[in-house]
Amino acid sequence: MPALRRTLRSTVSRFASGALLAVAAWACSAPSLDTPAAAPTDPLFGKAAAPGLTVSATNPSFADRGTTVDIHVIGKGFVAGAQATWLLHGVANSAKVRTNSTTYISSTDVVANITVSTDADLALWDVQIAAGGKNGVGTEVSAITAGNVAATEFISNDPAYNLRGDGSYHESSSDSRYLVGECGISSTFYSGPGNSGDVTMTIGANGKCVRHVRFTYAAINADGSTTSEGSIVTSSFLNVRKLQVAASGTTPASYIPIGGDAQRTFAFDDGGAKCGTGGNQAIGFASTLNGTPIGADLVNVHRDAADTWTVTTTPDEIDAITGQTIHHDKAYCKGNGKLYHIPLRFIIKSSRALTP
């Protein structure tokens, strides 16, 4: 009997130990009452986690100093109530770039209305979107610019004009196109705050191809008649003064409304053939030169669109009594002091639409 009791105690002990181990194993693997069961969308069920908030681009990708503009911020994961903030090196500065409002368009697009100060840092800025408790930052996706833009000129080849294109790079209108970077052409619209508002173009730079303008000299006589002094094909520097001046500090904006007309100063050069070289009003449509009246006319500028202006001279008239020509296209030649009959027409197109 003692041997049987020892055998039973050993068997019960081994059974109890095994049961305790089984209970412990079950307790470790069983779900906690405080832990919710995995949802069908959780990774445990083979589904990918929801994507995070990201910022990939802005459109337009720039904003000029001294402007208030709408910028589309493009990315993923946006929700209603998203807020956009411009950062420079990771730091927001609303005194330089202030977000006035953020409008939710879709999960991939919001529109931020921002105001850029006239002294904002000219740099690539980060854009941060805060939405639904998350943040996403697009690094250097928005440029703050000085506001100057490129310009393309289209100069008429019509023989009725005394300043004409060189007859190449024709558009559908038969005008010659002068595009920045094409055959060494450079052209800038100084439309940014604090700048002159001028449009300048330099042609005739050396390179694989060289562009020119054609110019016919027709000196105006006292009786209104003209005397031909020949024609040239030349490089040139052209300058329309104060086409559009941006407001800056105490300087008010100056611009021609779409559909409107105004008179402006225009100057170009003949490469030094008779009148002088570029940059010094060699041949000028202007009332004065260095404060001295010169008897020349201004050009007329018509604004066709937010990015397009047509520059022309006013047509001449015939005096009803004397029969003499009354010129409205007089330009002053600095080199010899003469006035020349220079009818012309050309178009200026900025690389983007400009607003006052």
C-alpha cells in the first residue's frame, strides 16, 4: 500500500504540473479583454496601412515679392481643415510669407492664399500641410522671386514699317519671333516690386546663329517730307520704358488695364552706325533727352491680355491746308540730332500673366 500511495502522488503531481503549464500557455496566447480584436483592415489581415500625409509640389511653383496670390499645394492625404504654412529652413515667418486662408479641394489638392512681403527672402521655401493631426512638408517646393519675368518679342516684317524684324523665325502672322535663349537673345520684363517696369531685349550676340533687326533711315525735312538715308541690318538693344511698374513702398503701381491704351517711351540703337549704341537712348521715342526737349513722339501701347502688349506708332496725318505730312512717328537720333520717320509695330509677350 505505501508503494501504491507513492505512485498515485507522483501521477497527480505530474498531471497538475502539466495542467498548470497548459493554463499558463493559454493565458499568454489568449486575447486580452482590454485589447480590441484586429480589424479586417489591420496588417494582421494582410492589408496595407493607410498612406501618410505628403506634399510633393506647388502650382504655380513661385510667388513674387509684394503680391497676394493663390497657390495650389499638391500632395496626398489632405483632409478638410488642412492648413498650409511656408517655411524657410524649417522655420515659419508670417512677416515674410503669410497664409491668409487654406481651401480644401481634394485629398491631393488644397489652395493657399498667401501674402509675400516686399522683403521676403529670395529662396526656395518649404511648404507644410497640417491636416487631421498629421504634418507633411514639401522641401523647397515654392520659390519666392523678385518678380522679373522673361519676355518674347514679335517684330513685324511689313515693309511699311521702318523698324522691322530680320525676316526669320516667322510666326503665323509673318512677324519674326525673338525668343529668350534662341540665337543668343536675352529679354527681361523688370516687373517686380522695386524695379523699373521696363522691357529690354538684346539681339546680335555671337553664337551658332545671330539675330538682327532691319532699319530704314528716313530723315524728316522741315516741310514734312522725308529723305532716305539707306537701310541697315544690325544688332540692337531695345527698351520700352515703364510698361508696368509694381507697387513698392511709397511707389504706386503703374499699368495699362487690359483693353486700354497708353503712351510710353521707347528707345533702340543702330549698332553705332549713325545714332549710337545700346543702353543710352541712341534712337529715342521720348519727349526729352537728359532733360532737354528733343521733339520726338512717344509710342502707343495697347494691352491685349494679361501677358500681351502691342507697341505701335500713331499714323501720320496730312494737313488739310498745306498738304504737308504731320508726323506722329518721330524718333530722335542722338548721334546726329536728326528726327527720323520710323513707323513700327511689335508685340511683347511676358512669360506669365501679370497683374497690377
